[in-house]
Amino acid sequence: MTRLAWLDALRGWAAAVVAVFHVAPVVLGRELHLRIFEVIDLGKYGVLLFFLVSGYVIPMSLERHGDLRRFWTGRLLRIYPAYLFAVLVTIGLAAAGIVRMPDQLAVETTASVLGHMTMLQDLIGTRGVLRPFWTLSFEMVFYLVVAGLFVWGRHRDSAWWAAGLTVVAAAGPPGDLLGGSPAGRRITAVVAAVLLGAVLWAYLGKKSLGLAAGTAGLAAIVLPLVNGHATDQVTSASSGQATQMLAVMFAGTVIYRAQHRETSRPAAVAVLALVAAGVAMRTAPSVAVAVAATFAIAFLLRDRWVPGALVRLGAISYSLYLLHIPVLAVVRWTTRDPLITAVAFTVGALAVAWAGHRWIERPAQAFARRDIVIKLATEGTDARTGSFGKRYESV
């Protein structure tokens, strides 16, 4: 078992919690589900745990590679193939009458399509064809900002970003400055697509434009800051909540920095306490406590034995997260019995997630590694990072 198995276990746990949260109203009944929801929002708990893990892992992956082309090649081949497969599955289910596509896709086609292409749909103000896609908007913004900080040599300023974003979130920034109207959403989607395309073009092929790409990437922070709730179709309730969720990702980076003595422990504790307070204010105290406690326990036990089932679940967690809603839709279309639904959903979601990981994610990751190895062989190893090959590009 690898030294980072505890992170796989956390991701597996988070994905399972989100899936259970979505099937709970059917299996437990709406009344009991709402009573649990009043105590703790398990959906937000699972997502924020995902964000904390991403914040810990993504900068580590970038700095280990030390090369933005390698980083983005790995990231894009990690997230897009399974994402596109989930989109195609949903389109197929919609054609069969099993699921319904968001109305915005027909009414605001340009903004919706470009939002899906960039994965920024939720922060543009359009709903994803699958509701869980909303978290990918935050992941993409985080990648862009972290890469931009790396280009400018400010990637170790994580504590300032986590604290600063929390303070801005508390100030209550405007929610729909860029996407409060269909025209605004269309313009925002076009600008976002052009900027993302230019950034990736520079990172993947035009290294001389790295500083410009980094600056454009940093500009992505504007979306959660002032456009976090452009419409009622999106998940974040306000720009304050959207900004706070991004602060949680930087909190994960603060933990990584403190662990490697790149940030002082007292400063890290103070910042993490501030972020937790922000989450408690913007989401719920129970969610903040549960996320912090779960990550803390896993971190403290990181050198101990980790349950293999959770590690294996972590390996398929991305496909599980993307595809559990289509599975639930098919199950609900087939039966309304709560017990049968629970069993069929569990078996079906795990089977589909395994298949997605086995036949879509793994081949794409293998292709990414092949591309990176070829580049290393032709260009040599980056002097800042040493030899490539350590695990965790799969995160």
C-alpha cells in the first residue's frame, strides 16, 4: 500500500457519502432525509472533504513535476475523458426519456455548451447536465489559480490566499455581477472559453507565454468572487459561499505547506481556524466540524494501515462521483421499491464506476504518463524536481 493511500481512502469516503446523500431521500423517505439534513448536510460535507483533499494534492502534483505542460497534460487527461463520457451517458438517457436535460441548454445554448466545454458552467451561471458537475467549476478555477501562482513564483503563499478568500467571503461580494442576465452569461462564457483556450495553448505549447498564461489563469478567481450565484440554477448560494469553498481548497494546501515546514505551524493553525469559522458561517457548524475532524483523523493516521476497501473505492471515486446520478435515474425508472433501489443503486453505481475507471480513466492516465515520459526522454528532467515517476498524478 502506498504512502498516500490515506488520501485515496478520504476520496473514496467522500464519494460514497455524496452518493448516499443523493439516494437517501428515496431509500429513507423524504421526511427522515430532511431531519438528517437539518443536523448535517452530508452532500456539502462530502464535497468540502473532496476540496480539502484536492487542495492538499494538486500543488504537490504540480511542484513534483515542476513543469506546467506535464501538469496540465496529466490534469486534462485525468478529468476530461470520464467527464465527457458522463455527458454522453446523460444525453443518451435524456434521449430515452429517463432523465431531463436542463432548460438552459435549449434556452441559453451558447453559454451552456461553452460552460460544459470549460467545466466552468456553475460559475458562469448555467446548470450542468448532471448536478454534481458544479464542483468541477471550482476544481478548474483552482487549477488555473495554482498554476498562475506557480508561474509567478508565489505558490507558497497558500496561507495568505486561504485567509484572504475567507475574509472576502465574509464581506459578502456581489453574486451575479457577470452573469445576472442571459446576455451577461453568454459574454462571460465566451470570454472564459477564449481565456482558458489561450492559457492551455500557452502552457502546452508556447512556454514563452507562460507569464501571460499565469496572469490570465489568476484572473479566473473573479468568477467565484463576483459571480458565484448568477442564477438559481447553480449550486452555490452566493459569491460568499463560492469564495469560501475555494478558500477550503487553499486550506488543504496550507496543511501540505505546514507539514513540509514551508508555512509555520502557528500561522497554519490560525488560518485553518479562520477557514473553519468561515465554513461554519457560510454552510453550517456541523459541516465545518465534521470535515475538519475527518481530515484530521486521516492525517494523523496516515502512516497506519488504511482499509483496503476505502483505498479501492478512492481509485474509482471520480467515476463514482460523475456517474452515480445516471445510475440512480435508471434504477428509479425501473423500480420505486426503497429496498430494491438501495441494493440496485449500490451494485450498479460501483459496477459502473469500476468500468469507467478501468476502461476510460486508466487508459487516459496511461496515455498521459506515456506523453510525459516521452517529453522527459527528449527534454531531460527538470532540475528543480528530480526524476519523475512518483505516484499521485492519478489524484
